[in-house]
Amino acid sequence: MIDEPAWSSRDGPGKTAEEAGEDGAYLPPMNTIFQTAPIGADVWLRILAAAVAAGLVVAADKRLRRTRT
């Protein structure tokens, strides 16, 4: 059983070393090290459109299954 929310910390406020490392992965020097590049707004819009479409398909499926039973 979970006694506390995931965002709380028993050690008090602040970031853990793991969280700090994850945030550091988005710094520009890391793009060079890992040979990655940020994605543009057009790609984010396509991702958003795909997520909305998937959500609508799931909602329609749930509605169809509910009316059949």
C-alpha cells in the first residue's frame, strides 16, 4: 500500500541525484555528447495529433463496449 504521494520525499524538499541527472540530459552540451537534437514544433504538433486521435479511438471503443453490455 502506498502511504504517501509519489512527488513527496522523505528526505525533505529538493531533487535527488537521479532527478538532477535526468534534467541534465536536456542541456545543450548533452546534445553534442549523445549526438541528438531537439525536435521542432511541427513534430510536436504531429505527436499531439496522434495522441488526440488515439484518445478518441479509445473513447469510442469504450462507448461502443458499454452500449453492447
